[in-house]
Amino acid sequence: MLLIKACPRCQGDVTPIVDFEGDLQLSCVQCGYSKYVPRGRRPDLAEAKPVVGTLRRAS
């Protein structure tokens, strides 16, 4: 999964990585920014609303 334009430093793409203990690390593909999120501090992803854009054909 790739989070588009989610990096707070460069607005680059962020990839979430879950380690063997269930902790989450967010890492930017472009600038290398990294943030560690412990298991107890993660938001419940089941309650999160997906962000879906609508593609429209140019007229």
C-alpha cells in the first residue's frame, strides 16, 4: 500500500511497514522521512474512511 502525498516533510509518497511485533513505521519513498508509531498509538483503520477520487473523462 502506498499513501500518496502523505509525507509531512516533502509531500511525497509514504509506505507503511508493519514489523513482527505489530508496530508501524511510516517511511517516505522520496526523501526518506521515517516515523515510528507504536501499536497502542495507531488509529483504528476499520473506522477510517477511504479517500477515493472520481475520475472524469475530459470533454
